[in-house]
Amino acid sequence: MIDPAQAGLRESATFDRATIAAIQRAAETGVYDIRGWGAKRAVPHFDDLLLLGASMSRYPLEGYRERCDTDVVLGDRHAGNPLHLDIPITIAGMSFGALSAQAKEALGRGATEVGTSTTTGDGGMTPEERGQSKHLVYQYLPSRYGMNPDDLRAADAIEVVLGQGAKPGGGGMLLGQKISERVAGMRTLPAGIDQRSACRHPDWTGPDDLTIKILELREITDWQKPIYVKVGATRTYYDVKLAVAAGADVVVVDGMQGGTAATQEVFIEHVGIPTLAAIPQAVQALDELGLHRKVQLIVSGGIRTGADVAKAMALGADAVAIGTAALIALGDNHPRYADEYAAIGSAPGFYDDFQDGRDPAGITTQDPELAARLDPVEGGRRVANYLRVLTLEAQTLARACGKAHLRNLEPEDLVALTIEAAAMARVPLAGTSWIPGQGF
Amino acid sequence: MCGIVGLHLKNPALEPELGRLFVPMLEAMTSRGPDSAGLATYDAEGMHVIKDVGLPRDICAAHDIAARSGHQAVGHTRMATESAVTSDHAHPFTPLADLALVHNGSFSNHASIRRTLARQGIACTTDNDSEVAARFIARELTEGADLEDAMRSVLKEFDGFFTLLVTSGTQFAVLRDSFACKPAVIAETADYVAMASEYHALAELPGIGDARIVEPEPERVYAWSR
């Protein structure tokens, strides 16, 4: 095989190899591409921001010796029993169906070990997950698969899902190969048949009717459970204002890098806005209502490191949620499965066919043999380890900025490396006082 | 980055001497804050504030501070950190007719608290972090808290490093953060309570040799009333 660069061959930027392969695939099959993961294109992100550590005008805190607290209370606006989490890093909603029961249990174990919450998904609550999760957020989705009042009451919080960052405006998908008898039973659907979830709720649309729905959920749960509203990041400023107007205790904003188990590629890459662009819009909305830090903001979509956690919180998030990163912590895309990834046409670092149910790591599958590869106890340990590292990293950065609590990080602690990130995050370009777009 | 001093007289016989006792205290803090200085004195007519750019000695002389009488004085010499060197940015910050705050240190979350206050219609007039604390305390007092409670609220809301001295004409309160890195010393006799960033600012006070001298503990409000 010749080396294209050596041979003077030039690849088209517009029609690159991935684009050519996509056109060829479409021409051969006549169907659109469905995959998992989130947006893979490069978008302005937390890596484009830097923190201003303390030196002379501010004083840093000593690592290991001086405290930097991490706890967060979620949902104390109206709920009798708000969640009090030890760390502001939660596990995002992922369904049983998309993930194996073992994976869901492992996420619950990991979250519980470090005192944070995990979240159900489309398809209901499994006993394994409830049993292993100290703080379990129950998603209330348009499909209502597996929804019942008993599980609502068994949850520690309720998350009304309007959308997710990977597909704002779209419903979920679960392809037939992952609809086992158990998954089908929980959703009251036939096994083995492709399933589409609704893109909007059956009994309400918009904030006026959501107000009624939230009151109904509060009545069912005796006004004890925090009620979250989750939106995919698009018109975030308006969506957050309306979620608050409808009575949300917590707003969850999921940027376009947020993951999915199965969505059209065209949807994942072309709908929604980056997490970085969404946070300032959400914070502005809460600020204008006088409710920033009173209605809590959870941000997800591309959180990977403690730096991402610190920067999201500096921009005004009260907590973050991780999905894709948690799956990677469980073993997703691990090089140990290189041969098996190759056998299904993928490779470690590239695998995103979560819809197919043939996950060598046993995470995004309902195949009993594959699912058995993931030990929920060992998986939980890995998730807990990862959450600990995220927390320690975020504390390291917060202490450097002189903060005795992660929540005291502020936008003023940030600068941007690029004009795009400066404009989106509304922080100055590094070394300047210029915030592009302000004053226009 | 700053020096702070305060004098709270218990013995009315010393009141004519307030300025004479206070000026050496402020001048002793010149090395900690050569950019600007400010002070407030309290007498029967209320609080009188002087702030100016320059050396404490020149500012005290220009306003004849040594001749002032009264029962309380608080002063500050400033080495600016992140905000401008102007008389407006000089301490004390006096958001109420009888409230003066001086601060040594650097808050690390004042931008967020500034935004919260602004939403409530409480605007700061400078970008100085210390003004945020002054207006925060003023809000607490206006809402009915007493000065000690207001100072305890500072501990809950403000992050960073601070030694604060706050006076209200009737009260005199000192508070340090949990790290207690910014220096402070309090001297108390039957005649007065005096506070300074460094001991040598107190060295010329009458009876200092027999005074009870303490270094304020972290996160404890020390308050005196008259």
C-alpha cells in the first residue's frame, strides 16, 4: 500500500475519507447510519479555557492540608427531601436496554461508593440498579416505558426528560437485537423488534402544561422528591427560564457532545450546541430569575477530567453529569478487546456501534454471554476510582484558585484560548480583557 | 497587601486624644500600604471619612487627623491588588452612614457575591473586593442582623483570605478567615481596645505594656460595644 503523502496524493477537506465512506455506505444500503456516542466533530470545549491560579493578588490553598469541600445539595427549592451529594459529579441517565443490567448495577455501585447519584433511563428501573444506588434519579421520559408510580416513589429524585444533547428534538431508539425478553417485558413491547421512543411527551407540550405535570409528579411523591427537567442544549436561555417557570427544582442541560446509545449520525453531528456555549445561557437565565444556585444547574456533554468539572462549575454549574466517560471507565473501548473490535469492523478508541448489542466489553449489550464479561463489583470499583480522580483533580484546580469549596469557582477565574471559546463561554481571551460579542 | 488599624476608646477621658493616639498607628502601617490610605473617626456628630492617594503621613497631616477627637477610629493603608489606586478604591468602605469596613487579604469569590447583591439592587461603586464585603454586611444589618451575626454570615458566604475590622460607632468587630494567614493583633486595657495588622502599630499607645494582647483566632468574631 502506498503512503498517500509520499505519493503526493491530496485528500479533500470537504470529501474526506469518512465522508466518502458514508456516501458509499448510504448508496449500498439505502438506510441512514445509526450509531452511539455523541458528536465526534471538534467543537469549542473546556480544553479551550484555562484557569487563573492564585499567586500574589490571590492566595492558593494547600493541597492535602487545607480543605476544599465538594458537596452539593440538589433540589431544595420545593422538595422535602433534596439530594445531598458528597461530590458534584453524577452519573447521567442511561437506560437498561441500552446498557446491560450488570453495567447499570456497576454504575450504581460506583456512584454510591463515592456518595453521588446515578440515573435510570428509557425503559424503567431495575431492581439491581435501585438496590445498589444510594441516590437514584428516575427519568420520566416521553416513551413512559417501564414507568409506574411505585418506581417514582422508590426514586430519590425525578428527572423529566425533554431531550438530550445528542439528539435534541428526537426520541430514543433501541434496535431489535437489544430487545431481549427482559427488556421487552419492562417496556411492554415485543422482543426483537426495533423500537422508537417518542420525541415529545404524550400528555403535555410546552411549559404551561409541564407545570401541571410537575404538580402531578409532586402529588404522587408527596412533595418529597426533587424534580429535575433535562433539556438538550439548543435554545438554552429560553428552555432554562421555562423549566424554572414550570416548577423545576433542578435543570439539567446536556450539550451536543453528550452521548446516546443509538441515534442517527446526522442528528448527533448536526443538532444542538456545544456544552461550552450552553452553560452561560443557562446561568444567565437563572441569574435573571434570581435563582442561580437556588435552582441547581447540572451540566453534561463531554465531561472527561477534573479540569472539565472545575471549568463547568466556574461557568456556573452546580454539578456535572458523566455518561460516555463512565462507560469508558467501565471498560468501553479498552485495547484488550482489539481483536474483537476488529472482528466487528471497529477498533479501540473508535467503537460507537452501541446500537448493535455486540459490545465486546459487555456494556452496551443484552447478550447474556457478553454482558457476563462485566463484573458489577469490579465495574463499580473502576467507576468509583474514576469519580475519585475527577474530584481530586477538580479540588487541585480549585485550591490553586484559592477556593475552599468547588462551588466558589467563578467565571472570573477563567480565560479562553480561542476567540470562539471566549465568545461562547463569555470569558476574556487570555491576556486580554476582551470578551467577543459583549456589548452588541 | 494592606495594613489595618483601629482604636475603640472605653475611657471618655481619652476622647480628646483620639487623633493623636491614632495617627502613629496608621503611619506605622505605611510599609504595608503605600498606595493610598483612608480612615474613619466617630464622635458625637457621627462618622467622618477621609480617603486619599499617597502616604499616610501626608494624608494625616493634610487633614489634621491628630487634632481629631472622638471615641472610635479605623484606618487602612492600601497596596492595591486587582483594582485601581484611587481614593474611591481606598478603604474604609462605608456603605451606611455609620458603618466602616477595612480589610486585609483577598477574597476569592467576591465576583459571584457582587452579582448576587446587584440582583437585589445593591450596587457596588468600585471593583474592589472589600467593597463587596462591606455592602454584604450592610445588607445584613439593614435586614436586622446585629454586627456579630453579620460577621458570621461573612464566614459562611465569603471564600479566600481576610482579616476584617468593622466599626459602627457603637460596635467594633474583628474577624479572621479559617486560615488566619493575614496578621492581626488586638490589645485591650481598661481604657481602650486597639487592633492592628502588626504589633508595632500599637507600641506607642498608653499602657500598652500592661495590655492584654491576643492574636485573634480563626473564624471567631471579636466584638466590643459601647
